[in-house]
Amino acid sequence: MKLAKIGTFAATTIICSTVLLAGCDQTKSATADLDRVLGVASDSMTKFEGTEDVNKDNVMEKFSSTYQSNLNSAQPPLLPGTIGVTPAKDGSLLSFEDKNNNNIQDEGEPDLFKLEVDSENNRLVASSQEEVRESGFSGTGLLMGMLIGNMLSRQRATGANPAAKRATPRKAAPSAKSRAGSGSHSRGK
């Protein structure tokens, strides 16, 4: 009798574990802290001014390479895997999960976030499917002017409007009271 109960318990545990693991979405990628992404972008823009051999035809590719390198060398890491960056037709820089490290977004490599310039409000906008974050910037210098001009001309050509995006509020950490449960233990006599 006791052996039958142990066997039933073991079988139930295995079935529940299998169902739980099967229900987990293995393809969903992690999300990066977009405030940190904006910090990396701002630092990349500052450091980009010293880049050589940049012209109006290659400025997006050169900057995206610098930006990608800085995203992947951020400490602590922004994500567990490698982040790829590619200039998009709408003037944004699209970051994706580069599973095979070939710097090309292949099938099955999901979008992570994008970086845009909002010239109307003088800000950088980082957005993912879950949130939008923003940061002011001052794009001074010849190369930054060339980069921003390139991004803006692509935005106009495609009708993209990052000015319409608004930052989503930060999710507040749960308070001690909400973590404690009903609060019935906190009342004194």
C-alpha cells in the first residue's frame, strides 16, 4: 500500500513537472534595461566623434558597429547572449538577438529593441514591445550631425515619427506591505 502511494506521488510529480516545463515559452527572449541601453547609446555617440573614414554613405553602418560593440561590452551584461545591431529603413537602429554571432539578423533571431532620434523633442528613444524609454541628448560634432541627419532623412522617407512615442512609466518595486501579504501580522494589540 505504501509503495503504491509513493509510486502515485512520483508519477504525479513527473507529469506536473513535464506540463510545467512544456508550458514555458522557450523562444521568448530576455529584455534589456532600456535606461541602460540609452546610456550606452549616449556614450557611443560621444566616442563616435573620433572614428575615422566616416562619410555620409557609411555613417549608419559605422555607428551601428560602434553601438553594437558597446552594447555587448556593457558591464554587467545587458543580456545573456550577443546583441546584433542593424540600421533599419526607418532611420532607427534595430537590436536583435544574434544567436550565431554573424552580425546579420537571421530567421529565428528576435528583435530586442530599437533606438531612434526624436529631433522635435531633442531626445533619444529606446523602445521594445513592452516599454518606451527616453533620454535627452546633444548631438554635437560633425560625425554626430552626419549620423542624425542620415537618421532623420530615413525617418522622413518612411513616415516614421518617434516624437509620437512617450516613455512608459517605470514599474515600481512591490512595497514591503504588499510582499508581506494581508497585513494581518502587522497589527499590534
